[in-house]
Amino acid sequence: MIVRALEEHGYDSAMLGLSLSYEQDKGKMKAVAERLCFKGGGHNKFLESIVVWLDITATRKWWSQMDTYRHVTKQSSSTMHTLTKRELTKEDFSSRTVQETIDTVNHFIREGDLLSAKDNLPEGFLQRRIVCTNYMTLQRMINQRATHKLEEWQTFIKAILSLTKHPEFLRENNSSMLNSNELLCRKM
């Protein structure tokens, strides 16, 4: 899995919106935001105003779970338009994908049989998507998937906590999640 942060915007506007409830200067809202960000019940609605664009390359099995989160806009590489343009290599799959599976898909690619190639793509096939989401959705993902058995979720969470500008709004006590050498992420 590779996670890159492309853009992040909205912190100042979120603080301005939060300041309206308290009739205070937005510069004083960081402490209030830190107090409210995990409260829920509408107290943390300012998190929806902080928007993040990510470039993620992940397995199909991870993407099928990611699709659970509805406050996410995605644009993806198209298997329909690109799958038969070249034979696939081991780098196009997770490390657990066996060579025989790759060979099967490549057989259909050589035959020009797009539908059979798509039908035989394993869950370990890597797909790249550009994702637009917000801090509230990221916080929900982190809370719901922190102990998930699919290891890609741990990688994703570590990436988000290291790439976002305000990880303190996303996970309480997140310092233990940031100590990872295998993390593939980059700020842009």
C-alpha cells in the first residue's frame, strides 16, 4: 500500500466556523477544537470542513472495505480501459499473490479477453485511486478499523496520522501508531 497526501484545506475556515458558536476569535479555537473533536453528536462537525485529497495504491480487498465510507469521493485507474494494454507483473499485486494467478490473468490479456482477465483478477491486485475525504470520515475510519485484521488498515492509519496536518483531531493518543518503519507514505 502506498499513501500520499496531495492537498489539505479548510482548517482556518473550520476554526472560523467553530468560533461563531463561542463568539471568540478563531485564533483561540484550537484548544476548543481539541476538546470537542472526539465528542461526536454534532460537537465535532467542524471536522467535516477540513478536506484532504489522497493518492492511494491498495489491493482490491482493501478498496472493497474502503467503499463502506460514503463521505469519500474517488477517481480510479480503470481496469476496463487499461487492463489489456500490457501484461501484468508481480509489482501489480500484493506480495501474497501467487505467480500462477498472475500467469492466468496474463493469458487472458494476451488473448485480448478483457472480461475473463477482469473475472480472474485476484483481491491482491493493486489499484490506484485519488480520494477526497474529510477529517470526520478519517476519524471514523481510524476508530472503526484500528484493530482490523486486514493489515492494510494499520498501514493506512499510520499513513494518515503521519501525513495530515492535525492528527490530534483524528486519534486520541496517536503517538504509538506513528512508530513504523514499513510505512510507505509521502507528503506532497
